[in-house]
Amino acid sequence: MKRQALIISNPGEIGEENYCNGVNQDVSNYESFLLSPIGGAWHNTEIRKLFRPSVLQVRQVLKQLSGIDYSLIIFTGHGSALTPYSTILELRRKEELDSRELRNATKKQTIILDCCREPSDISIFFEKGIEKRAKAIAIHPDRCRYYYDSQIEGCGNEVVVMYACSFGQKAYDNSAQGGIYSSYLIAGARWWSDGVEIGMNRSYSILSVVDAHEEADISTFKHTGYKQKPVIEKPRSGPYFPFCVVA
């Protein structure tokens, strides 16, 4: 199984009012999660980070994904939306990319977009102990990676897109912990993994990208006072790609 994760980020211009330091934290959080056994035990060589890249750089990297079995593309930063079907990603000053260009880079793909989706130009709140709870069972990185790959292989050639907010909304950010949606997405997966019981009757457990999104959806919506409603675009039936695995 050949897989590749691409994390694209743009916190904005340092010193400007809309600079989001939480975006940098998002990158760290996602990378740490993916490298962990429960995040799929990705290898360092399978994770590529693009900080405020040009449109050309992104397009070149997307071309390099040909031949990859599964890609996970994450964007965290500033964005806007012209229609519910087209989210514009601000890569850097005067450099924008339509999120639709991220699609179909590989046959099997998950896209996470943690950015605003307002139809205009671009002008957490967790206890730290949640992610540090000790698990009662041992986690086996090799087995986690094996079952993560097996779940992907069992899925069809499809694209799942997870939006941090609905069309016309802003995506909220915490400067210390990252985007609200991304924070709940990762913390929720870790919380789920802590509650999984692996034994003789079950050798592994998978949290799909759809189930992970649904939990983050509820928490984000409530946390922001019902101002930010995440949405997901997916096939009507599973199986779905994995987000978290315990084995």
C-alpha cells in the first residue's frame, strides 16, 4: 500500500489582524497524530508539509501523487467560497487555489479543509489530560498500520471531503490549540481510542473518517455557539476510509 499525506498551511501574514497562529498548531497536531500508531502509523517519508506554498508548488506536488494508492490532503488556514461546491484556498498573498483541484489526485482520497467558507474575499478548549491518558492495552504500530492499509484496500475508488464549516460560515481558531474543528477531530479520535477494548474476541478496531467527522461536527457546532457547522461529502454507503485504528 502506497500512501501519502499532504498538509498545506497558511496562517496569514505575521502582524496582520487575521493572522492565525493556531494554524501552525494544527500542522503539529496532525503530524503527531498521523505518526502515532492509532493515526495509522504513517512514516515520516509519507508526510509532506507545504507552508504557504505557491499555486505552482501545490500543482507540482499533486502531479507527484500519481501512482499512490491513497492520499490524505489537509488544508488549514484562510479560505472563502464562491459556491457551496467550490472552496477557495488562500495559499499566500495573491495566490489562491480552488479546492476542486485537490480532487482525484489519487483514486482513493480523503480531503480535510479547515478554513472559512464565506462568499467574500479574505481581507481549544480541551483539558490537556485528554490526549495524555494512558491506555490500559498495548498499541502495536505494525498491526495498526496493517489494518489501516487493509481498511483502505477494502474501500472503493472514491473521494471524501470533510469541511470544517458550512458554506457561508467562518471556521473558528484557537491560537494555542489550533482550529476548533481540527482540534475536536484529533482529540475525539484519541478519546475514542482510549475507550476501545482489544482482546481475544477482537484484534483491532477502526474509526472511519465519517464517524470521526460526525463526532467533531457535534462538538464544533456546540462549542462555537452554533455558528460553525461542519459538513462532509461522501459516498452514501461504506465502507469508508480509516481515520483512527487500535490494534
